[in-house]
Amino acid sequence: MNNEIKKNKLSPRRRLVNFLVHLLLAVLSIIWVLPIFWIVLTSFRAEPGAYTSTFLPQGYTFNNYIKLFTDRNVLNFPKMFVNTLIIAIFCCIISTFFVLSVAYSLSRMRFGFRKTYMNIAMILGLFPGFMAMVAQYFILKAMGLTEGSMIRIGLIIVYSACTGLGFQIAKGFFDTIPRSIDEAAIIDGATQWQVFTKITMPLSKPIVIYTVMTSFIAPWVDFVFAKVICRANADQFTVAIGLWNMLQKEYIYQWYTCFAAGAVVISIPIAILFIYMQRFYVEGMAGAVKG
């Protein structure tokens, strides 16, 4: 009742501002959703080729998705999908452990090299990662990780090894958890590992979920380094390389609509991961507010 009275008492100027704000948000939402809507429609388009005279397709078909998973003579998309999924899963597990371990150590422990390490990590973070690409390639080549099935291991190592430098966000979250909780657990006889796994992690679900998602998405969407390592090893291509090949001039006419279908397909694992993890994120935020 009181809310309705307050709403009726809004001045004309305030109502105009609210209308303009909502109009702006609606326009921005349309701009954000439009490319997604277009790529989904294109994935069902019956007409081949990259260029059409109309925005909406003239005909619809599922053949683009069928061809994407059945035509393995030119581009073996199922193989690329499996390669990327394996790499992303292993990178997600390893990177999450590295990031959270480094962040917890820097947040809770005090040692001689601590500040120096954080300063070095901050400076190194100013440089793009692909600057070290050539050096990383020759190191992997010397180790025999640039040929055949060993390419997967090489990509997992590179994607995971440097993730410890991205500790800043997780460390900032750990800093908000009172140290008195850790001290009470240590007094009761808990070790640092038990404090980390039994106390800190359950209280840090939001940052754990954030780390898991970013660790999974990074190798899933990477193209540059995967292209450098895989080179001409078509059986080890990732989905990013496969989609890029579909846009080459010799393939684009027949594979452009399959490219759109592939773009929709590769978004599904990320969407599933987000939907599944979201409930843990919400529970963690609720627990943090209660605490």
C-alpha cells in the first residue's frame, strides 16, 4: 500500500528519468541479444554461403548440425570437440587447484619472498601472455610435446602452469574471511591443509565457482596458442581452430552455416557449467552474508 502511494507521488521529471533509463536498458539488451539470435537463426539456415539478401533465413533445416557431426572427410568436428573438452577439463582441475592454493598461501601465510612474488606477478601480468609463445613452443618441442597425442599434454601444461600468477581476485576474497576462524581451528589442532580444505573452501564457494568457470573457459576459447602448437596436426585441432578453418575461402560457402551451428554447440558446455555452478554460487553468497 505504501509503495503504491510513493509510486503515485513520483514527480513527472522522475517518471521521465525512469522511462529513459528503462528504455536505454531495453535498447542495450536488444543490442546484446541480437548477435546471439542471429547466429542461432543462421545455424538453422537452409541457404548455403556467408551472404544473404535478408536478415531472416528463407528456409530452415537441421542438416547443418547433422553435417557438423557426420561429415568427417574435410573437418572432423566431433574429434575437435573431444580434444577441447579433454584439455578444458584437465586445465580446469589443475588451474583451480593452483590458483586457490597460491591465493590462500599469500593471503594467510607470511614468508620472506611473499611481497616480492606478488610484485613480480603484478609486473608480469602487465605483459600479454602470447609474448612468450615462441619460447614456450620450443620448450615443448624439446620435450617432445608438439607431435601427435602429446600435443594435448603440451597444451594442458601451458594453460595450467602459469595460472598461479592470476591469484589476485581469489586472494582478495580470502582476505575478507576473518583470520580468527583459522586461528581457532589451529588451536583445536587443525593443520593448514585442514583449515584450507575444511574451513576456507566451504566459506569461499563464490570465488571457487568463479575460478572453475574461468579455468574451463580459457582453454575452451583459445585459438592463437592452440594454432601454434597444433600446426598441421589436424587430428589434434581444437574447436577454435576448427571454426576458424570453416571460414577459410575454400570452405566458407559450404561450411558457413555449419560454423554457426558449431558456435551454438560449443556454447552448450559453458552454459551447462554455469547453470550447474550457479546454485553453489548463490548458496555461497548467502552463507557469506549470514556469516
